[in-house]
Amino acid sequence: MQIKQAEFVVSNTDYKKCPPQVKPEFAFIGRSNVGKSSLINMLCDRNKLAKTSVRPGKTQLINHFLINDDWYLVDLPGYGYAKVSKKDRAKWQKMINGYLLNRLNLMCTFILIDMRIPPQKIDLEMIESFGENGLPFALVFTKADKLKKADVETNFSNYKNTLLEDWEELPPLFTTSAVEAIGQDELLDFIIETKGIFDIEAIRRKLP
């Protein structure tokens, strides 16, 4: 897939105010400072589509971007950022859950994982919640350029083994680097394949 057009559409705190569910959506979520905005920019070949920041917790809204006038890329707030109040964390979690559980056109959520560090409880709990709710997801390991090739392979294998302790079958897994554009083609190919099963008529039958 070649991304010829990528434009910001709208930001919301309420899934009910998101764009009409007539195009497939692919959401991106991850622990704060995992490199989500950088990955989105790399994926779309844009430098400033998603705002990057050295300060974790920059994304605080549900952000919709229209890609090739054909599908939506959705940038969700990060989770696990300690330097916000419990009230704000609860508000963000409610907003995220509302979106994830109610968007009928959400084809897949990419959960981003920092490849440099061992499995974190907060990420494993997020993965488990997707499984419990029957939500389609894939795991995207970021910052592969920060490691030697052998370490990338070792960490990737260790994470798979950790998941297999609780999962009989693993979700799709991708290794990426926003700096070196690693994984760009693989992610876009997956999106092409997945959006091909989008069924607008089925969604219309479920809408109130």
C-alpha cells in the first residue's frame, strides 16, 4: 500500500462523537513513551502527522486520521503514565474503553510494546483485557533500532514464550523501528488484508 493522503479529521473524548462508522478503523495504543506517534508518522511517511513529544502522555484524546480517503488510523491515549492524577487516568481509561468496546468498524488495535525491556505487567494486563473482551488486536514491538540484531531476536522470542504461558494461539506480531522504517511494509500489508473483510452492511444492521 502506498499512502498518498493522510489528514487529521477530528479529536474526541467520546466515542459517540467519532466519525460515522462507514470506513474501517485501525487504532494504535501503547504505554506512555513507547514511540506511538513516531511509529504512526513512519507508517504514513509523514513527519508531523501525529504530534511527538519527549514528555510522555502527550496524546490525551481519540484522534482520527483519514488515510487515502479509505480508512481511519486512530491514535489513542497512552496508558501507564504515572505523573497524572488518578482522576485523569480514570477519565482516560473510560474514554479508551468506550471507544474500544463500541466501535463496530474497528478492525484491529495495534498494541505497541517497547522491544528493549522485558514483559511489563501493565502491557500483559492490557493484552489480557483484549482477549477477555474478544477484541481483535496485534502486537507491535517498537524501537528495534536501539538493539543489536541478536538482542532483537532474543527479546522477541522471550516475549512470545511469556505470552504462550497463557495463550494457546498468539496474535499477529510485528517488529518495527520508526527511525529505520522497519516493519512499515508488513504493517501496511496487514492493514490491506484486514480491511478487505470490512462489512458495512453488517455494521448497519447492528447500529441502533
